Amino acid sequence: MLRWLTAGESHGRALVGILEGMPAGLGLSEGYIDRQLARRQLGYGRGGRMRIERDRARILSGVRFGRTLGSPIALLVENRDWENWREVMSAESGEAEPVAVPRPGHADLAGSWKYGHNDLRDVLERASARETALRVALGAVARRLLEEFGVEMGSFVVSVGRASWEPPEWFFPGEEVDSSPLRCPDQKATRRMREEVDKAREAGDSVGGVFQVVARGVPPGLGSYVQADRRLDARLAAALMGIPAVKGVEIGLGFEAARRPGSEVHDGIYLEDGHIVRRTNRAGGIEGGVSNGEPIVVRAAMKPIPTLTKPLPSVDLEDLTPVPAHKERSDVCAVPAA
């Protein structure tokens, strides 16, 4: 079983991660990981941070001569913006102007109550979505393993704000998705999505959306129905809900299944040329917590980024006076990056 951990702050020196459980002998390079990191930095609506960072992974352990060793793999991604934050984020003794005004929708307030921090920067630095750069790097290693078994992964955006596009059943995205500024395969929908981002930017606001992930070539039998924590759908949902800003997950029809009769939800089982086949994939490739051999189809809904250029009301925690929320440099829309 794979286990992973990450560490690091948004404006700290670097992000680090450890992945344990990878088999020995798998071909792996820093360049392969870097290609996935570059995809994370794309997307219309991203903020100024993406113009600073040029994420590159350094393999610190677990790989020798381009092959995994079977031991834990440690990765490091440096923060180029660290040079501008050396004093504020120093690990040594020092002082900095504290952040005392929490942002609605962020971990600032709840995190300060949980850990007893007076300076909200002690919360927001780790709670920042910057940490997901390391998840992408570690995920790239796992993706490399899936390639050995013929499993293909694809993702695309289906909505931004009120602009949406519904893909045909069995749709699998190609490389053209990465050339779209919003990672949407449909050009007309992409234009509408750009308009949603532009409207939010002009209003000093932010905008969320929905993205879809498809895994093709997944063999039947992954996951289990015997214990709740071994169900494949439960584990996928937990992984996606762990991404900052994700507020909902659907597998297959998802919430739409609650509005349809059973005859329009479940996938009939047919025999064709001596083979068991499905003509629909409304279950999204998972039945009873177990993969059934059809493509795994998962959607996740991202809320708008909580940092707004026209901030919502908040309270200064030092003197308890009403003030506008704290502002940090951020994206208008981060859905394509997910």
C-alpha cells in the first residue's frame, strides 16, 4: 500500500514529500515529474505566484540510476518566492508584523483556535494550496506506476461559475486539453468560462467550478466491499476532499442518481460475443466499493478562492474591531490547476 506525507509552508524555503510503498525497478526521472508540475501551473485566472514559481522536483532518495529502489522516495520542490520572505518565514528567532485579520472561507480563524496561534500566518502558510505542488509531484510517481499496468489518466474542466459543458458518455480527454486556457475540450464553453473569470476579476471576486477525472484501463477488483475504509469510492472521495477548496465529490452520475429512477441509474449487464459488457457507465466504474472494469469517472466541485481583492467583512483579532478581511496574493480561478 502506498503512503505519503508532505511538509512545508507556502513561502518557506521548500516543500518536501515522502512516498512509501513503490516497488523496485520502476523507471522514474525528475523530468517526468516536472512535466506534471508544469501542468499544475497552467490555467486562465491564475495569480502572480505562478509567474514567480517554476516548479522543479529534486529526487532526494529512493531512486538510483533512473530506477526506483523500493525504499521511500523523498522529493523536494523549492519555493523561488522564498527569497522575498526570508525574514518573515525564518526558522530562526525573529519578528514579523503579525496577520490578525482572518479571511472568511479560509483556515485562518478555525486554525488559530485549534493551535492557539496569535499570528494567522502560522496557519495560512501551511493551509495554503501551495502544498498541492508536492501532491502533484508524489502523484506523478504513482501515475508512472499506473502506466506500467496500462492505466491512462485524464482530467478536464466541466464548469467555471455558471458556464458549463457536459461531455458525452465514455469521453476521454486527449492532449488538446492542456492547450486550452481553462482545460476544457469545448471551445465555445471555454469562451464562456473565460468570461466568468473576467467578470469575477473585474468585480474583485473569485470563481469556482467543477473538474472531472477519468481513469481508463483500470482492472476489475480494486477496492473492497468488506470494510468501509477499503471501499474504492470512499478512498477516492477522501483524497479529493483533501484538496483545499474542494467541497463536493461525485462518482459516475453522483447526485444526479438521486433524481432518477433505478432503471435510469444502474448499468445493465449484457453478453456480447461471449463477453460480459456494459453499454452505459452511470456507476462511474465502481459498484459496491469495487472497480468493475469500466472507466473510473469522478467529479469534484471547487469553491471560489477565499482571498478576494474586494474583501468580505472580518474582525481584527487583536482589538476585536470590524475590518475588511486580510488579503494575500491569490488566484481568481484555480479550477484548471486542480
